[in-house]
Amino acid sequence: MISVADVAKTFPDASGNPRTVLDGVSFSVAAGSFCAILGPSGCGKTTLLRIIAGVEKPDLGEVRIARDPGPGALGFVHQQNDLLPWMTAADNIEVALRVQGYSRKTRCGLAHEYLEKVGLASFDRHYPWQLSGGMQKRVSLARAMAMGAAVLLLDEPLAFLDFQTKKGLQQLITDLHLQHQQTILYVTHDIDEALSLSHKVIVLSGQPATVRTVVDVPWHDPGAGVWGEFPRRFPCLVEEIKEMLADEDGSTRDADGRPRLVGSI
Ligand SMILES: Nc1ncnc2c1ncn2[C@@H]1O[C@H](COP(=O)(O)OP(=O)(O)OP(=O)(O)O)[C@@H](O)[C@H]1O
Ligand SMILES: [Mg+2]
């Protein structure tokens, strides 16, 4: 569904010198599959999603999305708050659904249905500035899901959430994925989450980011209630990925050279 071929991107740094952020990044994501992206902070994950979404141009290489998903069919949950500040939570979702050609009644119904799914039914009339950072992310997630997008690009959608809320929303994302079979690219710093949710995990190196490894998750079976269970059964894989990510930055190792990271990067 998504094919990323030899993508490279360079930005000017603070002094105007070129800094290569992505260097020859290639991978593909099968239609209907769930693919996580892990990589050290600042390596270029958000830049990569923006290139896939078509809002940033690569310097080299190309991105192809099979069967052009059409307007409104590519959902993007941005890492930063992306809600319209002058609209309530419900209106932020409702307005995004206009492109689908739904009636106002259907749009309002969907907005409330998905706000309820993300646990914000009673916050429908709140403006973004009246919501916490985690709540704003949930509205953004509800909006992307309500749009019924064939391709979902999720940039750390569950960052800043407490453990229980995060688990509930992981289950919701899995259930909706099982139901609608969207193609999902999911950026996270949480290795367990990546391995629990995904068919495939792409591990990027530090800047300039290249594909360090692609893990085909052997146990992927979200219908069986995956939360935390399978990564614990395969601790070697979790440790291997941790080592790989820790290698990118000496500061993540303790005095004995062991990775300092526990559970997530
Ligand atoms: N428009 C821009 N102009 C200049 N530099 C940029 C621009 N956008 C991103 N960068 C740089 O590109 C690098 C990668 O940024 P990006 O946001 O893609 O990282 P990331 O992997 O998503 O990090 P994090 O995990 O912290 O979200 C950073 O060094 C950042 O400063
Ligand atoms: Mg980012």
C-alpha cells in the first residue's frame, strides 16, 4: 500500500549548513497492515511521516501510495496539537468530515460516537485550550478514525497518557484496525507498544536516519488480546531492539556500557 524508496531529506541547520536527516530510507507497508516506526528522538520520524503524507517533499527518492486514497482518506495524527483552536472538540471532528460529503446529522453523530470511543463524550463542547495535551491528542485520534481513512499516519498518538488510558486506546486502535483494515504507520518510542500492535516494526538509526532493521512480528495476533503479553514472551527481541537503539547514542548507556533504557526509548 505504501512504498518508500530511497528517500533522502536535508534541512539547513541553525548556521545554514546542510544537515541530512533521512538518508536512503526504503521500506514498504502492505495494504491493511499495521507498521510501527521506532527511532531515537530527532532522527527524522516526523519528517518521514510528513513526506509520506505529501506535506513535505523529499530531496531524493519517492513515496508511492497504491490506489490513491483520495481526499480525506489519509488520516494524520500529528505529534503537535493540530486542532483548530476556535472550534470545539466535536466541531473539530465534524468539520473534517465535510470532505466526505456526509450530512450534518451524520457528521455530528460520528463526531460524538468517536469522542465517546476515546473517552471524551462529556468534553464535546470544550475548546482545545480547555483540554489537556493528552485529551487534545485523543480528539485528534478520534477525528482521524471517524474519517474512515484508508491510510492512517499516527505520530506518537498516545504520548502523554497514563497507563490505563493508553491501554484502553491501544485496544481501541487494534479493534478499529481489525474492523476496518486500514493501513497504519505508527510512530512510537515504546518498544512494547510497537511489538504488541504491529505486523512489522521498522527501526531507524540516529540522524541521518536509515533503516537499521525491519522486524516482522512473529506473534501478531491482535484479536487474542495482546497487551504486553507477547513482548514479554519474547524478551530477546525487545532487548535486541533496545540495544540497537541504545547504540545510537552513548548517553543511553551506563558506566558499564549497558543500555539504560527500561521498557521504552
Ligand atoms: N523544517 C525544518 N527545518 C530545519 N530542520 C528541521 C525541520 N524539520 C525538522 N528538522 C530537523 O530534522 C530533524 C528530525 O526532526 P523530526 O521531527 O523528524 O524528528 P523525530 O524523529 O520525529 O523526533 P522526535 O522523536 O523527537 O519526535 C531534527 O534535527 C529537526 O531539527
Ligand atoms: Mg517526531
